[in-house]
Amino acid sequence: MRMTGRALGMLAVLTVATQLGGCATAPPLESAKLDGAPRGVVLHHPASGETTSVTYWRPGDGYDPAAMREIAVLFRDRRSDEVIPVDPALVDMLVELRQRVGAPPESPIRITSGYRSSASNASLARTNPNVAENSYHMRGQAADFSIAGIPPSRLAEEAAAMQRGGYAMYAHTGHVHVDTGPFRTWTPKTGEPRAPQILEAQARARAKSQALAQKSSGKGRVQLADAGAKAGKPPAKPTKAPGKSAALAPPDLSRVRVALAQVKEMPVQKTVKR
């Protein structure tokens, strides 16, 4: 039996929805605030440099399975290279947000975090208190994103106005989180992940160690200069080495030894009593 284009489109939607399991289904066209024109999206993953540009929905045909597959590949977990279907409602949210802030259709939506496997999510949760243990990222229902030239606060404001799904702004990284879970928001627990703070503490420790080593080295040079002065030789004047740093010239030990020998060989003069 030959199926019409509309029937094929409906079958594709059912197939994707079945693969998504418990994921939220795409909202009706009216609630999504998207017109009946074909829906396209340009997605970019900054860390890998990957970009995909697809028309993922067409009137009469619905969601294009091949295009949704390309989107899922860009959203994949790059730690494990796992790919799962992305909720079509999430893609619609990103496209609607792009439209609401006035960005042109060709503006790339930068995805900094898409799908996460359970292992990857657990690993991130150990170093970042903002990572939820049962994150919507693990279901293909969440995205951390930004759009060049659009302040994160503006994206978060429009996500709040949509009143559809979860959202939060992360000012310290410049991205916004959106998902297709219940409508809600939250405040990030900390301004920075723990890992950079640890690296900064290590850098301070190294700098302190180097400063102590330089100070110790300076004391050694001063002691050598004092020894020369006690032997009857005036302290050497410091000389500048080529470049910005200047170092004290070490005493000439051969001359010190000669001076000591001369003092030793001099006859002892007897004092005359008066």
C-alpha cells in the first residue's frame, strides 16, 4: 500500500516518539508559536568545531528522520560517543527562542552540552555542584546553549516568558539551560566549578615556592660577600647581566686566598715598652 507524504510524516513522528520513550512529545503548532513554514536550524558545537544545518520539519511531512538524526549526532556525548534521539520539542524550543530574540535563521545556536550518558553525568557531578544527578541531559531533553551577540539574560527572559520547560541562566559561563521537563527555574549553586579553583590554588603554591627559593639563593650570595670583606677585600659591586634581571658578582676566591696567605706570612711586630 502506498502511503501519502502526510502519512509518512506522521509515521516518522511516531517512530521518533517511540524511540524517545518517556521524553516529552512535540507541542502543538499553536502552542509552539511557530508558523507553518519549514523549520530549519543551524547548530554548532564550539569544543569540536562541528556544525550542522538542517531543515528538520516541513508542513505536511512533519519531522524529518534524517535531519533529526543529524541533530542527535551533534548532540551526542563526546566522552562515550553515544547517540540517542533528541526530543523534537527541545529543537522547537531552541528555534522559537532564536526567533523571539530576533536572531536571523542562519545564526548558529551553540550547543555546549547536549546529551550526557549516565557515566558522563556522574563524572561531571563530582566536580560541578550544578549538575543534577537525574539530569534531563541524560534523556535527550536538555541543552546548554548560547547565541552569538545575544546576552544570556535576554535568552533566559524569553525562556521565562514562554513558560514551557525548565530554564536557568549561568552567568559565569555565559550559557542558558533549557529542557522539556516541567516549567521551573533555579539559581546556580556556585559561580565557578571546583576544578579551576583547585588549579588556582596549585598555581599560588608554586609561586610561593619559587619566591622562597629565590630568597634563599639571595642569602647565600650575601654570605659569600661578607666572607670576602672579613678577609680584607672590599665587597664586589653588583653587575647587571644581559636582560632585565641583575645578579651579584661572586667574589674572586683566588684573590681572597692570596690575601690570606700574605697576612699569614707577615712578621709579627713586638711592641716596645716605654
